[in-house]
Amino acid sequence: MITILETSALNTVQDLGRPGYRQLGVGTSGAMDPLALEIGNILLGNASDAAGIELQTYPFVIRFENACSFAVTGVDAVLDLDGHPLLPWAVAHAAAGQVLTVSPPRRGARGYVCVSGGVDVPVVLGSRSTQLRGGFGGLSGRPLEAGDSLPVVGGPVAGGYGAVPPSVVLRRPCDGDDGVVTLRAIPATDFHLFTEASRERFWATEWQITPQSDRVGYRLKGEALSLHQPVELRSYGIVPGIVQVPPAGTPIVQMADANTAGGYPRIATVIEADLWRLAQARIGRRIRFAPCDHAEGVAAMRPIAAYLDDLRMMVALYGGSARRRAPRAAGAK
């Protein structure tokens, strides 16, 4: 069991999502950065769909009521366990009663507190993810609050190892030091409904993430895009990554809590392999879109799969050799 001592708005329990119900109007939800959550679960030997705590606002403070192993992934932040500093992206151990503080991140936006065995909230429609708009899943379908208690399935596991962050391992030539996040995107169904100048501007613009962005979608700021002529589209199914352009002309990128249907023109779709990069981009960050095709989008998943496979192998080898060593909490006597 863990107890929430301090939390700000919109921190929730999430797993890899709730697929299979969009035709009923139920969105997928799940972690905004599923890669970070999966890394934490691999490090702890959890099932890939184990639930963790997604952090969007900080500081976040919890108390471990029982001995437990954990890992904080997704962000580079100062982590403190009863006055002892910890590394992110690494397995750590807490004794009963110890308090973990996650400070505002130096890099990244969304952190994930993963615990051994996962957070054991009820499964609703095949997932433990919080669906804030529907008010179900997670802990009573709402953000976490101070005083909440969350059941934890597992206890201490082998530790002393961690992961190199994906931002390092999966760094690309386009990831320069200019602070602009490059996202590969496939031209969408309605791409040619936009004027040629707007199509060119979509790829050339450094769009800025506005404060009107959340788990549903990221609203972008930049020069408006124009259609050849006004159109009325029938509603269509939506998945995370679709870039819609409402009448105001500035794009919205659908995210983890994406609407299940919509009717704004679609100019592009961010490939699945790059959605985690967008999830870790803060408000005010600039992004650019780079065109790619379907084959390139599929191929872009291969380095991610290889990275996760290497991590699983490392944990299996290290965990096997360290299984007999009793884990020790930081600062424990």
C-alpha cells in the first residue's frame, strides 16, 4: 500500500490503455508516454500492462506503507527517499514508512512512478487506466488527491540497475540542440483539401504548444492554415496522433484521451513511434513536423522494440544473478 501525501492536479493511475471500445464512444486513455511506463515495468519485472502513476504536476510525495521496489521514469528530476537522493530510470527500494518526493523535472514533462507488481486498482473494461472524461477507471475515475491510498501488488525485487533513457538511446540526427521537437507525420486523408501554401507551411512552421493542451489534445500556435474552400465532413473515427485543423486554422494533435470521433479536416497523423516525444514536450515547446510514409512509420518502431528487448535481456540476466541478494532500501539500517 502507498499513501499520497502531496499531489497537484491531474496526476492519475494509468496503464497501457483500454483498446477495443472506441466504437462505443470509450477512448483508449492510458499513459501519455507508454514507452516510459513500459520501461519502468520491465525494470521491475512487472507485466507490460501493469498500472503506474502518471505525473503531470509536481511536487509529488508518497509514503510506502510496506516494503516495496519502485522506479521513476519519463523525466529527469530530483528524487528523494527520506533525505537520500535517487536516480531516475533505475530500480530503488523503500522500507515501510519511507517517503518518496518527486520534484519538478529538469527535463521532460510526464513522470511515471512504477511499483513492483503494479498499482492494484480495479480493472474496468480491460484496463486500470483513469478515464477522466468518463469518470471511471483508476481510483474512482478521478485524479489522485492527498490522503488517497493505492494498493500495490508486489514487494521488493532485485535492484541496483537502471535504463539509459530513450531520449539518449533513440536520439536521431534531427534531434538538435535548438529545443525543437521533430515529429514524423504521414499526410492524412484531407491533406489535399488545404491550399498548397498551407501544406508547405504545415511542414515548415515551428509550431508552439499552447497552454490549451491536455491529455485530449495538444493545441498548437502558428500561422493559420487554409482550405481551398470550406468543407463539411462526416464524423470519422479518431486515434491518437491525428492532426486536425479546426476553422481557426491552427492544428490540434490528438493525444491519449483523444475523442473517439470528429469532423475537422485531417492534415496529417504523427506516427506512433514519435508520440512519446510529444508527450514529453512541455507547454511552450516548439515542434515541427517532418513528412514520412507508412513504411517509414512502421520501420520507426523497430529501434524502440530493439531497445525494449535489450532492456528485458539485461534485467533477466542481472535479476537472475541478483535474485538471492536481499534488496535494501536507501537509508535503511
